[in-house]
Amino acid sequence: MFGICNLAIVPVRSEPSDRSEIVTQLLFGEHIEILERQNQWARIKIQFDDYEGWVDSKQYQVISEANYNQLSKEAIILNADLIDYISAPDNLLLPIPLGASLSFLNNSEINTSNFDFEGTKISGIKPKSALITTAFMYLNAPYLWGGKTPFGIDCSGFTQMVYKLNGYKIHRDASQQALDGEPLSFIEESEAGDLAFFDNDEGNIIHVGIIMDNNYIIHASGKVRIDRLDHLGIYNPELNKHTHKLRVIKKII
């Protein structure tokens, strides 16, 4: 079976329970493969990044395999504003967040509610320099484990969404993202838009941020914020200490 998210923001959980940890989110218009059904729950795989988890079966719309495959081939079209809305003939207004997918709206077999969107869209690959401009749209968004929106986002959700809005596909989790790209030996070799990864005492990648010019970094820690970056890691001037230990810098694009 296959489906598409027809609500603004849907939690994807690690287990089939409302009390289970949220591991990521489905945004409006993202399409999925349904791997398993268990009572009211469905284990899904998100087409964009192959991420798996559980969602409530009432929180998506079933679509055909043919429509799923067609959507997977089409160019990704996204909402470009922090928040906008989808309208329908029955005067329904559905708020949608930055990065919601709009590619299906022209497909009448999927868009059975006759949703319409008159806001600003974004599509295609943008220059690397556009990554920082996009990242600023999330500035001060509160940290939320599993979040992918300006209303709550985690460190790797932030980097993934910034890249996605500029036409690039990267994995969902920081540890997965760290496997991609070309490692750089020194901060001085990096460019704005490169990713910096940070590890814990056991050597596991636990954090990621986007490098800016002049040894600054924008990342999600408590909120999406800008801090200093040096060879040791992230320096938080408010706390007057380093908060994250630098492991590697990667040139992803």
C-alpha cells in the first residue's frame, strides 16, 4: 500500500503508540510506502529519505502504486513561506509549514479534495550560497526532537530541510548525513553551506550544523541559533564554553 500526508504536520513514532518517541515528522504532501499495519497504526517508509516509523492510519490518504511512482519521478515543489495555507472549494483553509510538498496538487486522482495553493513555491536546485539564506528562515525555531518545521526542529531535521528547500537530498539523521560527502581537514577549507558534525565521548555522531562565513555556525540546540566554530567545536558565548566537540567537516555539495 501507499499513501500521502494530507494534514499539515504528522508525528512519525518509533513504536505504534501515541506515547512513543517521535523520530521524525511527515509534512503535508509527502508520500509514503506502507510496510505494515497493526491495529490503528501503520509502519511507513518516507519516499524522500527512506526513513521508517509508525503513524496513525487516520493521518494519511491512501494512493495507488501508480500515483506513488509518478510522484516519485516528478520535480519536488515546496511551500517557500514560513506558513501558508491550502484552500478547498468547501472554504476549508489548511495551514501548511515551510517545506510542505505541493507536487501532487495537479494530479486529480490524488487531489480528490480539490486543494488549491496560491502562495510562493520553490523548486529546483539553487546555488550553494542560498543555503544560509534559507537557514535564517528557521532562526529561533525551538528545538524539538524529531521536528522538521519552524515550529519545532532538531539538528538534523534543520540541515535536511535547508538542503531540501534548495533542491538537495540528504539523509534524516546526523549519523547518516555524516556518511555522505567529502571530509575536509581544516575549518579554513570549508565554505558556507558545508556541514560540521560533532560526537560524544563514545565517538558517536550526535549533532550537526551548517557552517557560515567567518567561523560561525547555525545549528539547532535549544533553538536554531548562531554560535562560533573553532577546531575544538561549537563555542556558546552565552554559556562561555564549548558545547559540542567537533568530529568532522563535510562538503556535501
